[in-house]
Amino acid sequence: MRVDFIRIKEEPSEFELLLKESRFKLTLTNHRDNLVLLRGALTGRLDVECFRCGSDFEIDLDENFEFLLSCGVYVGGDQGLDVVEQFDQQIDLDGIFSSEIELIRSDYHSCLECS
Ligand SMILES: [Zn+2]
């Protein structure tokens, strides 16, 4: 799902994405300086690989995060939150969702037998 930056107003807009058994709920709110504030939560379940034995297993997801989205290259100062650049005047929610999932996947997880 892609959302035009221009659609995001001061009133939070809610979105929900599903990927297999993972659910990504988020709100987008207009922020100062050409930025949009993303507040999101990842819930559901995710397949990961045990870093010891390599077997696949599922974990419960419960992640909250908050960061800013910049329409194009970000040149402003420190906002106290991470700034993620988005291009083509659009917010790529699918891309953000899958990169958050990949971040969690790339953590060290160990299965029941190995922990
Ligand atoms: Zn294992």
C-alpha cells in the first residue's frame, strides 16, 4: 500500500496491513517540517529461524515503534526520532512493513530445544 504525503492531515489516519500471520497497525499524522509521524504496532506471529540449529519456528510479535517519514531527502536537524526517507511523494507502507519484519527476523532467535 502506498499513501500520498498530501493525504496526511493533522488528524491521524489509520491503516492496517496483513502479511501472513503478522498484522501491522499504524497511524500517520502530519508533523512539522514536511514530515509525517508514524506510530505503529506489529502483532501476530512470525516465522523465524533458530540461530543455533537452523530450524524454523514461530514467535509472537509485540513491537511498538514511532518514527518520522520525510518526503524526499531529509535535510533538517535532529527531531529526537529516527527519520526515514520516502520518495515519489508517497509513503511505501508495504516497504516499511517488510523492513520492520526483516529487522525482527535478523535478530537472534532460539527455538525451544536450544534455549
Ligand atoms: Zn534450535
